[in-house]
Amino acid sequence: MRPGAWAVFVAILVFVHLFLHAGFGLGGSAPDLLAIAVLLTARRAPAARVTLLALFLGFLDDALGVRNLGARSVSLGIAAVLGTWSKRVVEGEGPLFVMAYLFAGKWVADATLLVMVPNGLPAGAVVANLSTWSLLAALYAAVAGTMALAGFRLVMGPDA
Amino acid sequence: MPGLSGTRRHRRRDLALAISVLLFAFFLLLGPSVWSRPIRHGLRATALKPFIAMRGWIASRQAEREDLREVRAERDSLAAVATAQAVLAEENARLRGLLALRERVGPRFIATQLLRLGTGAAEGTFLIDAGSDDGVVVGSPVFTVGGLVGVVREVSGQSAQAVDWTHPEFRVSGMTADGQVYGVLEARRGSYREEDLLLMTGAPFHSDVRPGSRIVTSGRGEVFPRGIPIGEVLAIESADTGWRKSYMVRPYVRPESAAQVLVGLRDSGLSDLSTAWETQAPRPAPAADSLIPPVTTGTPPSRSP
């Protein structure tokens, strides 16, 4: 893989995420490309570097609200650390594995955020959220992330 | 794979660094908001600026495509109401001056556009394209012709960020339109965003507020002007216990439907807008040439310009 190619890929994901979410205001209608960028990078870089990426991307996302910075960074960071650990368990990166990995990672990140940040939701609504919307968002991210990675490999070669 | 092929010591160091980064983010989350504010403002002014500007541009194009005539008529009506109210306040101030009372600044409002960002962190918040240069301050109320929308939380030169009534930190002091029962309203989240309501807490135990009663801002705390419609009572809350009662209130304005809003400027919280919506008077029939449509259920009566 050409040096810097992955960084460009991550930058494109971040740009498209902000373009769709902040620029167009699509919200949940657009996939969470920040989580995809962090989770895919976690399979290719050391934990410290990925958590730094998660910190920065989390700041970008949180800066659009009024709550303290850090919530999204922590949730993405935890998913990133688990992602780097997953490399020791599963070596390959077939489409099915990538999809399952992104699905699980995105759900863990969402669950962490939902539990960590006070949002005024009653307990029943938190469970309903985790078992419906978070699962759908995770599925959406998994499909979008797998397609994005496939596109990257199409350009950079199958070993990328 | 640098992180995986290294020695155990390297891996430990890598993990320790990762945990340090996570702890830093966690401390920032739990720390006072002044730690986050400079970073947030810096990011908004640099990396996020093009996207926020693009959101504003798209929102204005969308607004133009929608029913322009209706939106502008609504805004003009509100501006006329606010202007008329300013005259009344000036007169009131003159009378107060005659009575040697402390002179108060009359209500001042600015019409502006509401921008909603689509990120998870921005849920329950919105941007307005007016800031401290226009006189907007932290605590400025935001409302439409229908009623209260939210309150400004952070202000910069050209824009401000506000929370709407669905945000968990939103609070407003309210009262029944007849001024008999007072309470504090806060968001009560439903399972879905469409089910979000307000909960009026702290009402006296002997109070009996009927379903359909109108709730308006009380003016207590001098953040929100008195008399802005908030919503109507749905029912007494089922979990009501103790010496006070709580009522579920259905707000008149859904935040997601608001596009053009009025924002209070400095000291607008001191004013009384009861007459602007005629919240205590019987509802008048709208004039034939009125820009404001006849009032329907769920919408507070408006004053004809």
C-alpha cells in the first residue's frame, strides 16, 4: 500500500461524514463514517495512534453540540482499543468479517455513548434505543463501511 | 503491523498511551465546560466552519423553496407584534419613570434563521445566524409565532448556539395563562423523539389544572419574558406523589418544524409579552386581511398585526 493512502482514505471518510451530517443535516439518514474510519484504522495501526484519531474525530463531532468534549472520543476510543485487540483474534479481513466487525464496533460505541452521557431518557427507552435504533445504525454503518473498504481496495489493490 | 509485531514491552507502552488518551478525553468530559469551550470554538472557527456555512446556505435555499409567502407573512406578523410591544414597553417605562421606579429596558427581538445540524452531539440544539454583534446574549429566549422554542447557550460574534425544549438541560418557569398555578417545565423524553413532552413540576398540591389549559412563561428568573406560550396541559403525571403535582404539557412548537425564529436581545427577559399573544383575553376572530390564520387546536391565539 502506498504510504499515506490510508490517511487519505480516512480524510475522505471524515470529510464525507461532516458533509452529510453537518453540511446537509441528514442526521441518522447518513451512516456514521467517523466510527467506520476509527474501526477500520484500528485493524491497521497501533492502539495509541487509533485512540488519538478517535480523540480528534470525537472532538470534531462533539464540537457541533453544547455538551463537554470527550464523550464521543471516549466511545470511539473504547471501540478502537477493542478493534486493535480483535486483530490478534482474527487475522483475515473478508467482507463478512468486516461487516460483522463494523456492526459490533459501531454498536459498542453507541452503547457506550448512550450509557455515559446523561440524555434524560427513561431506562426503558435506553433499552429500546439500544435494541432498535442502535442496531439499525450499526447495520447501516457495517454495510457502508464494507462498501467503502471495497472501494478502497478496488483503487489500491486487494491487499490494501 | 507495528502495534502487533512489536515486543511485549512495546505493546504495553502502546496500550498505556491509548489508555492515557482515553483518560484525557474522560477528564475533559467530566471537567468544567470552560475546558471544552476554547477547543469547541476553535474547531468551529476552523475545521468545521465550511460545513456550518454550507448548512446555512442549504437551509436558506430550502427556506426559499418552501412556502415563502407564508413564512414571510408569519415573520412579518411577529416583527409587527414585537415592534408594537416595544412601543408599549417604552410607554410603560415612561410611566415607571414618573413613578420614580427603576427604568426597565423594553423588549427587543431580532428575526433570524434556525439551523439544525445532523450530528448526534447536536441533538436538542440548533444554531442561529445572529450573535453577540447583534445583541444576542447567553440566556436569550428563542420563539416563533407559535410559542417558545428554546434558549441561547453559547454566543460568538456572528452566530449563537441554543438548546431547544427537548434538551435535558432545558428549564423554564411557567404558569397557567390565568396566573393561578406556577411550576418549572423540563423535558420529558419519550421512546421516540415525536413523543417528547414537557413536564411541569412543582405545582401546588391543591392546584387543579384542567387538560387543555394553556401554559405560558411566567417571567420568573428574568430569562424568558412573561407571557410566551409554551404548550397546553395534557394530563396530570401518573407518577405524581408527595405534596406537589406535576403535569404533562404538550408544547405548541415542535423544534424540528421551526425555521424562522425571533431571538431576544439584551434584557429581553425583563419584558412582558402577555399582550402580544393576548394570553389572558378571549380569543378574537382574525380580521379578514390578517396575515395570521385562524387559531386551531394546539396553537395559541396570535395578535393580528
